Amino acid sequence: MNLLACVSGALLLFQSALAAPSWSATPILPGSIPLAVRTPYLSAWLPQGSGRALNEAWPQFWTGATLGWAGFVNVDGVSYNFMGTPTLSTPFQKAVQKSFEYTATQSIFVLSAGAVDVTVTFLSPVEPENLLVQSIPFSYMTVSVASTDNKVHDVSIYSDISAEWVSGDNNLIANWGTYKTDQIVHQIEISVPQQQLFSEVNDRIQHGSAYYAIKNHGDVTFQTGADHDVRNQFVQKGRLANTRDTNFRAINDNWPVFALSKHLGKVGKLPVPTTFAIGHIRDPIIEYIVAGGKSENRSSYFWSKLHSPAEVIDHFFDLYPRSAIVANKFDAKIKADSLKISADYAAITTLSVRQAFGATEISIRKDSHGNYDPSSTLVFMKEISSDGNILIMALSYTQKSKDLSFIKKNFQYLDQWTQFLIEDSLVPELQISSDDFAGHLANQTNLAIKGIIGIRAMAEIANLVGDKTRGANYTSIAESYVKEWQVYATAASGQHLTLAYGQDDSWGLSYNLFGDKLLGLNLFPQSVYKMQNDWYKAFIKPFGIILDTRNTWTKSDWTIFTAAIATEPAVRDSLISAVANFIGGGHTDAPFPDLYETGDGRPYGFRARPVAGGHLALLALM
Ligand SMILES: *[C@@H]1O[C@H](CO)[C@@H](O)[C@H](O)[C@H]1NC(C)=O
Ligand SMILES: *[C@@H]1O[C@H](CO)[C@@H](O)[C@H](O)[C@H]1NC(C)=O
Ligand SMILES: *[C@@H]1O[C@H](CO)[C@@H](O)[C@H](O)[C@H]1NC(C)=O
């Protein structure tokens, strides 16, 4: 049996064991669906496992903690629950999910509620070239209602959030307020004495405020109060009471909820949309250590343009028509480019985009006059912003941006690091690599690859700034290292690279070769790529190839890097399909975990990590 037949045979067996949901999932059913994913602290997902409709589970924070977020639609006096799983004393119907689809920036659910269809679209904009838009920590939920029976119906929609959005400890006291301007805005936070700057409980930030807002146009009502009271009110009356509960109390004490409702009036077959904005603002966002051991407070970039939460929300609603167009264009581009590789690849990349960007925040600091200084803009990542790999990234950035200022400004440091690589990269000492969870190892073949590419990258950086002598010297060092490395790193059989020099039976994914491709260096001989490609063919399991011979697990990001350096499309495609099979196989209800077993798809704890950005490796080569 050939390789591909083996893999698909095993998958058929596996998939037939899972119960499929009654609704369709396009392009695939992921482990968890991004709902509002913009920052490390605005990160709401719908867990799936083998499939749960929008009203079959509560949304979760990326860690798995429950986030109260409910939705009802009232059609001719009958209320249907379309989001969350509330229980009430008043009877109500459940809407029935018909389909689910995701794109790079949107998750779209269609549910039928009696004689209307309800389309719920969660849009988390991804616009890294627009710092203002990218830095606004809000997401959109648009609920669109249309009649399906050629009659008009009287329709109201309802949604609320709980105070679970503001802390990792539900015993803390929450405060809240509701403001009516051009919007109706609920603001919720933990009581100020309990707020703690830059502190987390269960990965949740302990300062700042959550916001839930709707435009104050038409017949809009609001209410705050105990979850049962507020939801019963809407289910019975189809509208809210415009009353405020001011008994500030613990998040879990008669669960206060913050509800918004809109009476749409008569709805025919033309869809009637209503947009909600959900967000979490804190200021400052980052404590940054600067020279001399001092620290500085950094704010979200949007504060340099907008001056109050009300203004932020106002602007966010104004942006919506434009953001929806930009998002549709961006989604179409990611999909079309990914489809040039395969449908499975498009399923992976489109699921990864919000996860990667949702772990970042764009920050800015004030100058000595108290004004925001645009030249101080820095992006921070919640995780994996460690120090390795800088030379490769610096060159890649320069090649793509054609902007020499970064390498010019930092030339001295880049060159200083290169000296370390010249000493240490060919024969790496006992150390960890980016796969630190696998432990220390001396003489790591894959680490040497990265180090040698780093030297060659510095040669290119030197060439770009006009230092041709240095460029020629480092190029010749890197090239001679590659020759020596081939002798150290190739197994005695000549069939594969080892995991570590001299350990002939060991091997692993030599994913760091991707840097050679990304930078267009052609530093490593084609025969090395071909040897690895051919070796991997015999070892592909249902969910991928082992990361290395120390364990039977693998990493999705390094699998995709390996696919990007495969010399045969069949090997590339089967590696990509293995990742898609893992994520679409019902093995997890976590946001795209990146570490899992190759044999049975069992995931380990790595969830919602920005390393999912690595899944775009093949797009970076286009
Ligand atoms: C950062 O902000 C906090 C809260 O406003 C303040 O207490 C602290 O002194 C600030 N730190 C610096 C270095 O300015
Ligand atoms: C690492 O490899 C070099 C070159 O083959 C060898 O001299 C050295 O002993 C190895 N170190 C370890 C700890 O295996
Ligand atoms: C090449 O670079 C190495 C490492 O910086 C240095 O030791 C050596 O002197 C350089 N050779 C020349 C010819 O410049």
C-alpha cells in the first residue's frame, strides 16, 4: 500500500467511530471555534469536541473557563435560545442549528427559530497594517434575522454577558454601570480595591473593564440583574425593563448579567442585522523593563487616537461597515492562496489567523510631556516572545518590508550575536531548543541548522548595509559549516539526518531548514531536503510524523514547516492532511492545540498558542 492509501485508510476507520453533528461544518469542524478573539484577555471560544451547536455549550475563555454569553430571539411572542445553555423557570424553545462556517476572521452560525433563520456572525478583525483597528480590543457579533416562510414576523433579539468576563475568580465582587448615549453600553469590572495591575488569576487579568454595547437606534432596551430574572423577563415579554441592579455582589452570587435587546418589528425575507460590540479595555497594558532596570507603563496603541472608552466604542461601531468589507477581502485572499496548496491547508490557515493575532497587543508609551509617542510603538505577544531566532526574523522582515532601518540601527547587536553562533552553532552544547518540553540535548542537528542559517542571514544583512567584506566572510563560514555539519549530522546509513550527532538511530523533523527557504539562501544542498523527504515517507502516522525519536508526539507548527520544505507534493500534502485530521477529528475541545500524539491524536496542554501563526509557513513562501 502506498503512503497516502495507508493514511486515508486509518482515517476512515477513525472517523467512522465519531458521531457527527446534524448540522454542516465548513470547511471542517475544529476543536474549538473562535468567537471573540482579539487580545490575550478578550479570547472567547465555543468548545466542540465532536460537535456542539452555538446553543449547546457556554462559550469559554481560551483556558476552558465558562464565559456567560447568552442569546434569545423572540418570534411572534415565542422565545428561542440561540446562544449559551441557560436554564429558566419560564419555558422557551431551542433554536436548531443548521450550519456552521469559519473564515480567517469570522465564525458564522445559522440556526432556525420557528419561521425565521438566525445568522450569528462573530467577526474579530485582523488588520495588522492598520495599527488603530488592530489595537482596539473589541469584537463584533452580528445577529441577522430573516423569515423563511414568505410571511412577516414580529421579532426581537436579546443577548447578555455575565461578570465572568472580568476575573478568573468568581468569588470576587463585581461593579457595573450602564451608559446611554449613541450606544447603550454596559461596563463591568471587579471592584476597584480588588483590581490588581498586571496580575492574573487563572490567566485572567485582574484589572480593566469588560464592555457590552449596542447602537441606541430604534426600539432598544436594557437590563441588569440576576441571570434568571433578566432572561425570564425577555422570554416572557420580548423586551427588557430598562432597570439597573445596583446590588454590587460576587460574580457567582445570583449571577448578575448585562443584557441588551432590540425589537426589530416586522421581519420579512430580507435579513435584518443587529450588531453587538464586546470588548475588554485596560490601561496600562504592559509593564516594560527598560535600560537601567527601570520600568515603564505602556498603553494600547488606540489611546493615541481615541480618548475614552465611549469614544472607542463609538468608533468601533462606525468602523463596522468598512471592517466587514476588509475582513471579507482578507478572508478570500487567505482562502484562495491556501487552496493553491490544498483544501486541508485552507482549513488550517483560516483557523489559525485569529488565534495567532489574538495573542498580541500593540503598545505605545508617553513621552516626557505626557503625549503618546508614535515612534515608541511595540507589539507584544502573550507567549513565545523569547530571544532566539532574531537574525532570521530580522533579515526576513527586511527582505519583505524593503526597510533597512531596523538592521542599520541594530547592526552592532546582530553582529555580536553572530559571533556566538560562529562559536557555538556547528557543535551545539548541551542545551534546550525551542522544543524545551523535550529536555536538554547536546549536538542537536536541527539546532545547528538554525544557527548556521543565522550566520548566513547576518552575511546577507551585512551585504544589504554595504559591508561586503563581512558578508563574504560570514558566507564562507556558513558554507564551510554546512559541509562539516553534513558529516556530523548524517546517519551512518546515509538515509537520514540524526536528532543528535553520532546517534545513528535517532531522527526528527528538521523543520529549521524552513529558514533557508524563507530567506531564499539555498545554503543547504538539495540532496539534504530530498533525503529527509524520502525518509519521512515511511513514518507518517494518522496524525503526523513524530517530532523526534525521544517521544511519539508531534507539533502542528513544525509539521507544517516540514511540509513547506518537502520536495514532493505528495509528502507535503499528507503532512498537511495529518494536521487537518487531528484538528477536525474530534480529539479536543481546546483552541487549536499544537502538541499531540501522532498515533491517536491525543492532545497535550498546549492550547490557543500564537505558534499557530507558523501554520501560515507555506503562504510565507508564496
Ligand atoms: C504604572 O501605572 C501605575 C498605575 O497608574 C502606577 O502606580 C505606577 O507607578 C506606574 N509605573 C511607572 C513606572 O510609571
Ligand atoms: C558533539 O559532537 C562533537 C563532534 O562530533 C563531538 O566531538 C562531541 O563529543 C559531541 N558532544 C557530545 C556531548 O556528545
Ligand atoms: C571572519 O569573521 C570571524 C568571526 O568574526 C573573524 O574571527 C575573522 O577574523 C574574520 N575573517 C576575516 C578575513 O575578516
